[in-house]
Amino acid sequence: MAAFFMNEETKKAYNYILFLISRQDYSKSKLQKKLNQKGYSKEIIDTVLEQITDQGIFDEKRYMDSKIRSLAKRNYSKAHIQRFLKNEDLSFENEDIDSMFIKEAISEEDQLNSLIDKKIRKFANESLSKEEKYEIQKKLFSYLHSKGHNYQKIKTLLTKKLSEI
């Protein structure tokens, strides 16, 4: 409704923001960068972001919760999620991440077990030499570490799982 009372430049920025967020979610800082790249002034950017927030079109807390949930369900560790949120310039508390893990009934150990089981399933019926197990362990370790999981937890679970095959 208030969009009708904007000047032409603000209206263009407002429509551009609507176009962007209709296609995917963005953090506030990314929206600011996108508008800045288009050459809009800081005043217009602030006005448009305030407008979409007031109208309930954009909610950074909802965006953050969505990202935490998505990354947790894709088996990324809490540490990886924290780094992601910092890179997105989102202000968060560790409790935000912890509460999402509790709400979604996810634990980092379950994440690791799920990832390891998924990757070693194809070797379950094979007889592997010590060297082959070592190569698998190196690849799996690298993969699990890229998901942000703790070295000691990876080592413990991986050793246990590989001894079973």
C-alpha cells in the first residue's frame, strides 16, 4: 500500500527487492549489497528494507531460522552453521542454533552416523584390504571435516564404523 507513495527511484528499488526475494531468500546484508550494486543510495536502500520489514515481506529472524534448519538437516555441524551465519552478517546466539537442533531432534553424533553410513553402505558386502580401508577413511574424514564436524568425533566414529566392515 505504501509503495504508491514512493518516488520513482524508491519504487524501482522496492520492485527489484520483491523480484529478488520472490526467487530466493536473502539476508539483509546481501539485499543491501544487491541494491548498492545497482547504484541505489543508502537512503533508498534503508527506506526499502525498512518498508519490506514493516510489511512482513522480509524477516531476518525467519530467514536465519530457515538457514539453520536447512543446514542442520543437510548434516552440517553447529560450528559450520555458525561460520555460515557470520559470513551472512547475521546476528545470532549459539542458543538459536542449539534450539533448532533440539526442535528438529538433530544431534551432531546422529549427523555423523548418518553421513558415514551413507558413504560406507556401498562397501558393506566387500572384503577390503587394510590399504583400501585407509583410503576410504581418508576420503571420509575429508568429507566429514568439510561439513564442519569435530576431528575427535570423526576419528572415533569413523574408526568404529570402518572396523565393522
